[in-house]
Amino acid sequence: LNAAPGRAPRQRVRFLPAPAPGGGGAVELVAARVPVLADHPLVRGPRFKKLKIGAGHRLDVKASGVFVLGIGHGNKLLTDLYNCHLTKVYIVGGLFGKATDDFSDTGNLVEKTTFDHITREKLERILAVIQGTNQKALLMYSNIDMKTQEAYELAVKGLIRPMGKSPPIITVVRCLQFALPEFQLEIHCLHETQQYLRKMVHEIGLELKSSAVCTQVRRIRDGVFTVDDALLRTQWNLQSIQEAIRNCQLKVETELEKTL
């Protein structure tokens, strides 16, 4: 921001001495516009010394993907979006056949197991049970009478969400790829942490009479923000950030109006 072109310095009128038209060494005062020295960068210093930046739903060091930041007034919008309890979507990779102390493939090895008996059908049955159990939890924490017209309208719009704090809730989980010993899941969830998703992969392995570790946690959507909205590290410059804010502004306003 400080490297961006600044506004022109203010001007003030000063009466400066100048030679009189008649000559002879006479001097007269002439009105002139001069810049205000208080606006000079060497006097004023950097225009921006502090910039309030807020973090949205965080990502730990072993996860990647969409990470939302709020700048200035955007910090209040971040809070409003948090109160909408929006769904986040992850791509989670897993590897059957071993278990570690932190449920990731980089942790300390605890045990090795066989996995030849696992099939995609068995995995998808486990995923269906997980999704069904979490759907019941979602309805319980939403505090909505499911027999009412309001519940029907919210369900049609996909707006059934917890009204406050709740444990992690998985709304959708499906298998994207399956090639033993590796598999890949798409998980839609609320109020989760990345470590919770790694533990979920571990528990899936146990349910299938084996073990599993998480090889990847990548967030591809955080509420209204997707990977397409995200800026790569090489795009962290003023022009790209300003353009990203403009592009996302309408989506944020629409979501807040719909939900709140």
C-alpha cells in the first residue's frame, strides 16, 4: 500500500517576494500556490503504519487450500460470515495399512495392518453410516421443528445449520477415488478442525478392520469462497488483492442477506 501512488499533496496560497515589473530592484509580494510540506513523504512518513487484518477459519501447518482474510471493515464481515455457520468443503486423502501417533502419514509409525480385504463398496457403506449419523446431529443442533413449514423451506434452500456452537458435523462425505491402498474423500462439514478430519480417516480404517493415515487435507471451499477466488503467493500484491475484494464483495453481501 505504501508503494502505491499516493494522492497529490495539498496546495496552499503563499505570498512570495518577486521582482517588481518596473525593475530598479523593487520587490513586491505575489500570490502563489505551493505544496503543503506536512504532506511530503519525508515529513509525513509512511501513510500506512498499521493495517487490521483478521483471519477466518484457520488452517494448520499440514493443511492447504482456501484461507479467508478480512482487511479493515472486512473484519466485521468475517464475524457475520462466521455467524452464518457456512459449510466448508475438503478434499481428504487417505492411505490404508498403517497407523501413526498423529493420524497423518508424516507421524511416528504405530502399527502396520493388512488392507487387501477392503473394497470400495465396504468403504462407501461406512461413509453412508457416518453421513446418516451426522445428519441426525445437524437436525438436533439446528433447533428446528422438522414438521413445520419453516423447516421445509430451510431444507429446500439448504439453510439448515446449527444455531450456535456444536461439535463437528459432517453433512456430506463421499469417495472420489479408490485404488488400494490409497483413497480420496470429499467432505462437507461444519465446525471441524483439520485434525478432526485426520482422526476421521483413522477411525474409518478401524471400522474396516484395518488402519489408515491421512495423506492430504485441502480446503477447496469456505462458505462462499472457492479455490477460484484464492490468490497464489505470487499474486500477493496490491492490484490482485483489490481485484479479489471487488470480485467477492457481491457474493458476501448476497450470502449475508440470504442467511442473516
